[in-house]
Amino acid sequence: MTQGIKNKVVVITGASSGNGAATARRLAEHGVRLVLGARRLDRLQALARELALGEEAAVQTDVTQYTQVVRLVDHAVRTHGRIDVILNNAGIMPHSPLERRKVEDWEHTIDVNLKGTLYGSARRCLT
């Protein structure tokens, strides 16, 4: 898995915890240049410090906001000159059975899990 990834530029959304943070740690071990996005800036900055990435690696990003995803991707390109991979990792999974009719939960899940992925992928295609 790690052959040929040194110096690749990877953007990870949802990087402040869980799979996103674990992936960032693993990729950093192999010399990948990372740009991390998530809503919780304090956690992103702590992870960037832990991985010795520098402050420019942490960009507060709410993937439900297209303009914030654009800012994240554009920042990665300005910082590193390109993006090789974007990991649209941000996601949620609230417990919202149909009979509870928590429409707001369903809409937020679609905004994060679907729109967030589409926003990241679409912007990446334009860079």
C-alpha cells in the first residue's frame, strides 16, 4: 500500500478524529504531504502539531458548505502546487429510524455524507 506514496499531496476531510485522523497518521509515517480539513479546528491543529505538519496543514472546513470545501482544496493547491488524492472522509451516521421522522437528521446526513463528498470531488476535478 505504501509504495510510491512519499511526497504525494493528500487532502483529508473529517480529519479531526476517527478514520480521518488515523489515516492522516498512517500517511504521515510514509512521507505524504497532508492538508487536513474538519470543523473542529482545535483538534486539527493538535493533529497537525503531533504529525509535525505545520499550521498550514489544518484548515477548518464544514463540508456542507461548498465555499469552505473550495477554500480547503484551493489552499492545498496554493501550498503544495497540486493535489494527488482527496479523501472525502467526513461523514455522520445519526440514529434516525423512519418512524421517528427526524427529518432534520436525514437532511444533515445527506448534506455531510453526499453533498460533502460531491463538493470535494467536484472541486478537485477543477484544480
